[in-house]
Amino acid sequence: RARLDYYRGLEEFIATFFETHGIFQESQELLKNGDLAGARKLMERCHPEPVIEQFARFSSIGGMSRGEQGLVVSMNTRWLSHIIRVRQMLGMEPIRYRFGPTQHDPLAQSAGRFTFHFSADHQIWQTLGAEETGTEIFVVPESLRGANELCSSGIESGKPLELSMQPILSPGLFRKADSTRLPAGNYRLRLFALDPASTAAGQRVFDVQVTAGVGAASGTTRYQFNSVRAKLLRLLCHGSAENEWNSITEIASPALATNVAAQASASLAGFEAARAFDGQQDTRWASRGRNDWIQFALKSDTALEQIDIAWFQGDRRQYRVEFLVSDDGHDWRKILAQVAAASTPAPDRVDLFTRAGGANRAVELSYPVSLPNAGSVELRLTPVTGKAVLCGAILEPVDSAALSR
């Protein structure tokens, strides 16, 4: 009887696993092609957790082998984690990071690069330590931890610490090397900290600054207009101060229609107009000509008030551009644009001993952040007195239904 139950469970697991993985792959493909709504709808049907539980349940019949135990671990860390990453990229699940000791086995065959923490409520947190952050690690003695599992360890730094809240498994969290962008919408960043050393106020003070970025690419410029409605927007490009090349990595605005392909008067092979509007930071539109243009359709129910352009090497080149709008594609009128001045919110100065109400007490800091377009959430901790400290960070979508390209 037990043998029959085992093989029946194995058969059911295989069928369910491949069905779930197939949905995951289809969702990934839609996301890659810029269809966030379709990818999100598919991902709502992707439930890997019950599949892993199903495997653990039937493989326990007669006692679980070491190989089966290893497969449970592997499915959690090498399968479930990738599905959670896509959920986070779609704004469907919070991004969770914990800071503490990490494990690295460089001599192991197929050595893993990531360390995970599974909390008591079965949530996956990626753990970042000294190797990933370049900071010092501290571990709170068990006698002082209390009931706060998250603040049992952390990182501290006497230098400014910058973290990009990317989905887990991203390679460039502290180096901003990843081009992954979060969907537009409202988010809340929650930070968790505990001071393991201070005995009085004023001994550990640091500034917390949370900003919204347009994307990972440098050289992004925001242009603002007096509110205007039209059917088409054309960028008449005149090269840069260096040469005649025009090149846009990505363009974003709430007024741009996503169901109409971009057009251009000229494009270099492999650098067509659509590549400036595909949600990818590693593709771009490029042409060579002082009066070449690229054109986008505008939404009928949204006024054009601003546009963000990530110019290729825009941090080093000064591009020249004019903006034209039209209602019929024949008659065009020029609209004046003003380059928006860079603005950053005032930092929150945190005296950790005072905020926590004493030593070795966990404190939670919460910061709202809004992404008008797909972009990134950046965190910067700047020490004022002593070292900045961080035990955990969660970026939660507040209105996950507010998605854009």
C-alpha cells in the first residue's frame, strides 16, 4: 500500500511540477516581450509552494532519502527563488533582504552565489553579507536577540552605503549593474535596524535617503511641458555636442501609448525605433543625422506633461532635441520643453538609540516612495556619528495593480 501511495504521489508531482514550470516560463516570455499585464495574469496561476509541499509529503512515505532531502532544498533555493524574482519584477510580491553572514563555497562543483533565509512565516529573504556589500557584519548574541528574528544580525559601515532595491538574485545591488526595473506604482520601503553597541543617544546617527530612479541607466533626463493633448509625439534629434549620432536607450512617460509601435525616420540595423520603447536598458535606438526623428503615439485620455529619456552615454554627451506634436501626422507644432532640475527628498536623520528607545532594541523605519514610470528604488545610508547599521529591508508594492511597461 505504501509503495502504491509513493508512486501515485510521484506521478502527481511530476505532472503538477511541469504544469507549474510551464506557466512560469510563459510568464517570463511575456515579461521579456514587455507584456506585463499578460505576464501578471499568468503568474497569478503559478503556485510552486504547494508543489514542493506535495513532493515532501509523498517522499516522506517510508522515510525520505538524502537525495530527496537535497531536492527539497534545491527546489526552494534554485526554483522557487526564481519564480519569486519574477513575481517581484511584476510588482506582485515584496522584495526582502536580510543582512548577515553568508556562505560561499568557491571550490564546490556548481557553487551557489546566493544565500537565503527562510523566516518562520515561510517567506524567502535573500541574505547579503560582507562579500556582497563590502561592509562589516555583526551578529547579536542569542541572549540579547529577543523575539525579533530579523535583527539577529546586520551590517554596519563608516562610509556611505548605497543599495538598489532590485528583485532577489540580482547581481548589481550595490554596484547598480542590473538593468531590472520595477513597475510603476506606489511602494513602501521598510528598514529594520538594531544597535548592538551604543549605550546612549548620539553615539550612532546616520541619514536615510530614499529616492525613485527612472531606471538603471545613467544619463536620464526629464523634460517637462505645459499640459498638451495630441495623437503623436515626435522627437526631432540633432545629434550631440560631439557628433551627429542620436541614440536613446529608453523613453518613458505616462502619456505614451504602449499598443502602438514607435517609428523613426532612420535607424541603424539592430537599433530600430522599437528598441527605445521596450522596457530594456541593454537595447537602444540609434541613427546618424542632424534631423532624424523618432515618433510615438500618445494616449487619448492622458495629457503629455513630462517625458523621461535615457540617452545613450547621456552622462557624458549633451544631446540636442526638439519636441513636436500632431493630431493627424501631417501638421506638426513645436512644444517647449524645460529640463527638470534634479530633486532629492530631504534625508531622515536617525539617532538609532533614541528611535529604538534603548540599546539592543529593534526599530522599524518606513518610507513611502512613488514610481511614476517603471524604474528603481534607491537607498542611501550616510553615517553622521559612528557607523550606519542595517539588519533588513522590505520593499512592498502598495498598489500592485498600478503597472506600466
